Amino acid sequence: MNYDVVVIGAGPGGSLAAKTCAERGLSVLLVEKRQEIGAPVRCAEGIGKKDLQKFVEVDKKFIAAEVVGAKIYAPDGTEITLTEEMAGNEVGYVLERKIFDRHLARLAAKAGADVIVKTTAIGMERTKDSVKVKLRRMGEEFEVGCKIVIGADGVESRVGKWAGIDTTLKLNEIESCVQYLMTGIDFDPEYCHFWFGSNIAPGGYVWLFPKGNNSANVGIGVMPSLAKRSPKEYLDEFVERNYSNGKIVEVVAGAVPVKGEIETAVADNVMLVGDAARHADPITGGGIANAMKAGYYAGIVAAEAIQKGDCSAKTLRRYDELWKNDFGKDLARKRKLQQKLIKMDDETLNKIMHTLANCKLEEISVKAMIKELIKRHPKLLWDLKDLFL
């Protein structure tokens, strides 16, 4: 039971890491603690088209809906419409994660990775130049030796803790989320929808992602440090006010890290990807695209390190360089913008949204939009100018 790489967690980041390692000739074990890969779904399931197409051939079987943009609603109801390009890397396709995640795991297996489910990582021990991963499957404990562990085990990552990587989350660096899959509701299916406001979702927002056939993911993320009630209570109030005739057919809950860029996602023999490395977008909470990119980069660096015969943190920091140069700076910018937004009251948010409502957004870039906002609201946003302009 020895492998070059053991990947803990078969979400998009873990499966891409396993696939990339296997394609480069490494022996790989992909471990998933749940009985079924992709279930339960703890995600709004949105991803940009370009980001998805970088890594997989798009198949209709895992696409629930295709959208052309996003509609954003201010606390007073003011609506603005963003094109797909402006709406961020969560808008374009709405996935069926239960199917999509299994598809990625199958691609990893097809590339040569061994995949096991209902198996939990319960410990990790480093030796001189390798790692022993302790696993439990159906009550039986066993060990697997490897040269590199890739932790793709989510926001509560134990791999990161075992490796001594600092991914600590404060109360203002995490969003507590609840989502309903709803049917029989009325909405524009060509768009994703987002509602903001301290009374609606303090420190976060409410989302609606179309799923086809008059169904949608309707969810909420709130910041525990600002919320006075549970996220479910806020979401129930929103649903009662807007979609009281709809039917809830599925409920999921979870947490999303909004910490922004961390200092490092590596230690000796260990790399973290996705939510385990706090790669989720601090503004939207979306993480599928970044997790897939990170998994790909981790796979590349694992192959390089093993070929070199050096899996130390110094060698693996090449992985830090890759993900930071790709989306790390964006995480840092988004974190600073998020900290600014959560301090704004509803009246201020309304003012900003009114400004955007008067712009022809389809004719300008994101940079031009932010430049216009700073120009019209210099007292509010001047300290952000160096981040985005």
C-alpha cells in the first residue's frame, strides 16, 4: 500500500490533482470519506464557461442550466444586470455537482488513479522522506505510505492541521451558509440572481442559481460576527417574502472560507487545494474554478518534486507561486473589497447601486466600472483605487 501521491478529498480540486498526477506517470490514491462522490452538494454549483472548458470537455449531462449574466439587487430593490464576463467566475454554467464530481473522479481513475470511497483520513505521520497516512474504512484502520499528500478535504481540512499549515479562520473570515433546492418558483432563468443588504444577509448575500424546469438553488451566506440570527432564519424570511408558493425539495448547510490569500499552502510533503487552502472567492464565496486550477497546479508540482527526489516545502513552494500568480492576487483584492463592503450600511449600498444602474454596464469593463464608482464616491472608495486601477 504505497503510492507516490495520496489525495484526500474527491471534490473538483482533489480529482483534478489526482488526474494530473496520474497523467504524469505517478501512482495515485484518491480518497473520499463520503459514500457517494459529489453528495451532499454544499455549493450553489455555478462556474464560468471559460474556467470549466480549460479542464474538461463540457457534457450536457452535468450542466443543469446555462446563464447569460447576473442580476444584482440593492437593499431597496434597485436592479442592475451584469454580463457573463463581468459577473465573475461563478456565472456561465450551473452544474449538477453530483454528476460533475463523479465525472471528474472517473477521469482521474481513467488516467490511472485508484479511487476509494467511504474512507476517512484519521491521521498523518512524516518519516524522513515520506508520509504515512492513516485511514479508516468500514471500521477497519490501515496505513498507506506516500511521498506527497494533497489535502483537498474542504473548509474543515485536517490535513492542513496535521501538516502545521496556518489556515486559521476568524469569525469574520467565514460565511455560514444554507441552501434550498426549490421547485415551482418564478424567476428569470437566463440569469443568476443576488440580493444584498444587512437585513437580508448581514455580511453576505442571498443567491438564486437556475437549475432548469422551474427549479433553482436558493441559498444564503451570512457572516457569524455580524448576524443576529441563524442563516436558516434569514433564508426562511427571504423565501416567505419572495417565493412562498415554492416547494423545498432539498436542504444543505455548510461553511465557506472568505479569508483571502494565505501565506502558504505547503509544508514538507504536503500541499492544500481548494477550500482547504482558503481558495474561495471572498466576495462571492465561489470556489469551483479556483479549486480546479489549484488541483492542476498541485499535480504538476507533485510530478516535478517526485522526479527531482525532493518533496520538501522549499521545492513544493513552486505550487504557491503558480496559484498565487494565477488567482492569489485576486483573492487578496477581493478580501479587501469585502471588508469594505461589510462595513457599509444599506443606505450606502443603495447609493452605489444607483450609480451602477445609471451606467451602460454592457459597454464598459470591470476596471472602468470601478473607476466610475471611485470617481462618484471618492470618500467611500478612494482607499481601493490602488487595488483595482
